[in-house]
Amino acid sequence: MTGSARESRHRPSAATLPLGLDSDVPIDPNPLDPHPEYPTPLDLVVRLTRSERESRVHALIRLAQNKFDRAIDEHASGKEVVGFCSLVSGGNDSYTVAHIFRDVATHQVHANTQTGIEATRDFVRATASRWGVPLIEHTPKPGEGYFDLVRGTVMARSRATGELVRAWPGGFPGPAAHGVMYQRLKERALEKVPHHFGISGSKHHRVVFIAGRRRSESKTRTTIPYADARGTTLWVSPLAVWHKADLIAYRLMFPDIPVNPVAQKLGMSGECGCLANATAGEPDRWRCAYPHDPFIQMVDQVEAEIADRPDIPKHRKKWGWGGTVDDPDTVEEMARTSLCSTNCGPDPLFDSMDPLFEFGETAVPSECGPQYVLPVADADFGAMS
């Protein structure tokens, strides 16, 4: 049977329907032949044998590279690309996508939100140096950082009235305010990159961000596009249909990927310490693991500073307060908008995957809570090239 006559195992795509409708999903998903738009059901992925996992990862790599090439052809054709930038947070997942595209990337970009452990920033800088790739690192403007927002001293002009108002009313953020923190601390840092290359506003130049955003991470990201053109910046998310299990399998196949010791301790990059989306006990875990880190010490200082402020609600006087409330939205009713995942910590799929996945990142008990350990692949798994 010719390729054109062969019956597809997928329903015909409905271009007019938004991604994710039940009427437009694979009929018979094959984890060894991943659908280009819909993540394979997780239960099929975790049942694969070792050799099948390797085959699936290779198929996903080919898909990611094809999607990347198509994004460049469609959105940067005829433009001068001044930089292919891997976005690195310091976490294991961001270095996985950076490793896949290590032969493409000309730079690494780190949005230093100033809400993290200093050891993570040291790791990011050292890794870029070891890989021989220039690192672009930007921070919030002086006077407009995280603790300025918590103190309520950052002013912004209201779009509705044109008056100067507080960008955030003060206190530590909960889940509904995560969008404010993301936009102020991370998105603005990334927006400086075109200025770094001197192409801001250019019609003839582009800078490409290679991001690790995945559709299975959260409801917020279920419709993350492979390519998202924003002015002079082209965001490409070539791992959109990968699962956490696939990232772990890749790291076992390529054990030369650097591992951040902070991520092993906290189960996250250690760079996303606004804790707007904190889980229960998370602030205590950070404090226990890194009690002398400058960021942790500043958190304690600012908590003391605002403890008696009558203009700040009681619940917002504690860092990571949302992790102590079953439904933080009942505490603060605010619009929730964010490009970031709804959980900046361990992947939401981690708990359901770990008991089944033969070579998963193992949560090992420690005095500061679980540490997330990626075991070294045995001889049978092998290091792939």
C-alpha cells in the first residue's frame, strides 16, 4: 500500500477545532510512534520496556528536531537569526532540551529572578563555561525586584486611568498572583535579550528561544504551540509532546547531561523561589536545605519587616503561604494568568509515573524532605550516542 493510500491510525485533524478536544485525538495512540500534537497517554509510556523506551526517545528526538526546523522555516525564513538561545533555569529538564539542541544553540539564556539559591546560579554559569557557550543573564531592574514587590514599593502606570499605582499591593504572593511575579521577574528579563543583540524592533532580525515547555505539564500548558513568534523573538518549544518519563529516559541514555545538586535536593531548579505556587511544607524544605543562602536570609528579614504592616493581609505576611491552604483561591479571588506551569516544583506527572517507571528519579528521604536522585544507568541500558 502506498503512503497516500495507507489508512491513518489517527482521526483526520480538524484545523478549526482548538487543540485538546475529545473529538480530535488519536484513535489508537502508539507510544513508539508519538503523535506530533497530542502527548501519548502516560499509562502507555510507563509500561514500555527498556528497549522500547530507547526507541520512543529516538522517535521523540527526531520529532523535536523536525518541529524545530519547521518553526525556523515558517517564522524566520528570510530573516537574519542573531542567536539560537537555550533557556536554562538550572533544573534538570531545561538542560535536557539544551543537550538535545547543543549543536544548534549559540547562547544560553538564564532569567535570574533573584528568587533562588545562589548555588543554582553558580551551576548555570559554570555549565555554560564548561560547554563553551556564552551565557546571557538578566535580572529585574533595581527597585523592581521580588522583595520590592513584597514590600509594595513597585509602582506602575494604570492602563485604565493612567495614574501611578502599586504594581502589587504588598506581601508574599499566592497562586493567583503568580502571573504578576512571572511577568515582572522572568518575562521582563527575557524581553531584554533582543536588546542584548541590538535588534529590538527590527523587521529583519530574529532571536530564537529554545524552551522546554511541555503540554502534559499542566492545564495552562496543554495548548503550548511548537512555535510562538513575538516580535523579534521566536519561541520554539520542540519538546511539547514529551512526558517527564521521556526526559528521564533521555538523561539515562545520555549521562553526560549536567545535574544541578540544588535540583537534586529540592526537586526543582532552585531558581523559582517566589513560591506563589508553593506546596505544603515547601518553605520549610528550602530553609532546611539552604538556611544560610542569601535569598533565604532575605526572606526571613522581609517577613520580619512586614509582620506589623496593617495594609498587608495576615496570610500574605508568610512566604509560600499558599501551601498551607487547601484552596488558596478561596483566600484571594484574583484572575490567574501565567505562561509558567501551574506548578514550578516537581512535574505533576511525577507521582503517578514514579512507581511504574523502571528507571525513574527516586525520591530519597533526607532531613530536609525528599531528595530526587537519578540513578546511573546500568550496563544493559547503555549510554547512547
